[in-house]
Amino acid sequence: MTLIRYLVIYYIMFLLTLNIVQGQINKKAVQPSIMVVPFKKQTEKFIDKIEELKAFRSAIAKVDEYFLTRNYRTLDFVANYELMQQDQAKLFDLNIPIDQQIAMNANADIMVYFDSEYKNSGSERYVNIYLKAIDASTAQVMSSAEARSNTGNFDDFSLYITSAIMNLGDNMLNTLQLQFDDIKENGKPTRIVFDISNASITMGDIVNGDVLSDKIYQVLENLAHNNYVRCNTNMDKRYGCDDVRMPLEKDNKRYNINYFVRDLRINLALSMPSLKFKISNTGANIRVVIQ
């Protein structure tokens, strides 16, 4: 069967699958947002990679179609990259890779690194594609896949990408869906550390009617998804929790780390009005300085 016939069948199956799956998934309140990012080596720059990668935008559009079959919301990496280049103030932490900062600024749940390898042996041409999905806030790998297109003799690079995606199968989508369903049910893990800069108090002191560390725990428990909080550090000047679950939606609206930090700031101030709190975050890692 020729590559063109494969592509015709693929688009028919894509439309059928999209209608069926969207009908099933629309019953669920939350699906992840995806940002497809060009893979680059540490020494490379994104702007060069985008210009180098043959028909990059067209290729990304085809990869986006793959995720649309599960009703995932796709976000444009190139547009957000260009926006961040214009506003350097959005580069909030030089210790975080710029692509991860772009994804977090766009409120992407998952980053999917995309790379392709074009092969031309003269009479036959084909493309290998490689995908790796990571959690945008924690950078943990969620799934990966690779596939090879059927061979052909065409100049249109996107045809080979489409063919490779058709050969990709559903394993990656199924794995991502299982992991995201688990996050929806159990919440997204965040890490929070409280440090005291005020020399006159400790975590064991009574603040607004209760022990300071207990007050902190109560605030986190009230904010956490299903009240799940696990704390592993309780010292005079530091209190740390390595797993505080953040909900993915609240009041039927999407919820992210920015909203969580906002609510944490409000609830700490209401619970302990005698203290001042300075809050910063790097992705899902939150630091609170008690002043």
C-alpha cells in the first residue's frame, strides 16, 4: 500500500476516532493541556532549532492532531517563546530551563519534546519521530514513544510526519491518560518549605493560639486536595512538606500553581495575622519565608 493510501485511511480513522473519543471524554471535566516543544541539545538555542527543523510548524501541527484525539488542549510553543523573548521579565528563574518556564507561564500541564530524523537513501525517503512527555511543573517523565514513517518519494515533509504518527499507535496516549486520570483523582504533588528569618520565634512557639508548625499544617491541610499533606521536616527554624496535593480544578474551573500560591498567601495571612510571609515558587516547589 502506498504512502498516500495510508494517509487517506489515517485521516478517515482520525476523524472517526476523534468523534468517538471526544464524545466519551466530554463527560470528564478536565483534560490536560499539552505544549509540544522541539528537542534540543544543551548547547543549542531554541530559535536556531526552530529555524533548522524542517517544516517545524507543520510537523508540530501534525503532532497536535495526535493529542486532539483525546481532546487535549494544545498550546503553541513558538508563539509563547516569541512572547517571552519580548518580555524578559517573564524569565523568573534562571535555574529553570527556558522551555519549562514557557510551559509554566502558559499553564501547560504536560510538555512533549519532539524530534525527527529525516532519512534519504536516494530512491526511498522516510522519517523517524521521537516523543517524550514530562510533567511541566515537576519535570518528571510521564511517557515516551518513537515511530518510523512509511517510505515514499515526496518533498512534503509533513506527509512523512503524518505517516509516522499513524504508526505511533495509542500506547503513549493511553499511558498519559492513565497518569493524568491519577492526578485528577489524587491531586498534583507540590513541595513546600517554610523558613523562619525572624530570630525571635521558632516553629514550636505559640502563634495566634496554637503551635506555629501545627498552624502551618492546618492551613496546608485545608488547601490540599482531599486534605492530603505529608510533612517530613520539623526543626526550630524550618518546616517542610515533601508532598502537598494540589487540585487540578476548583469551583468547576482549572486550578494551577499560581492560584495555589495565591490561596496559600491569603490563608496564611488570615490564620496568622501577627506574622508576615514572603512566598516564592520554582515550578511546583514553593518556599515561604516567615519574617
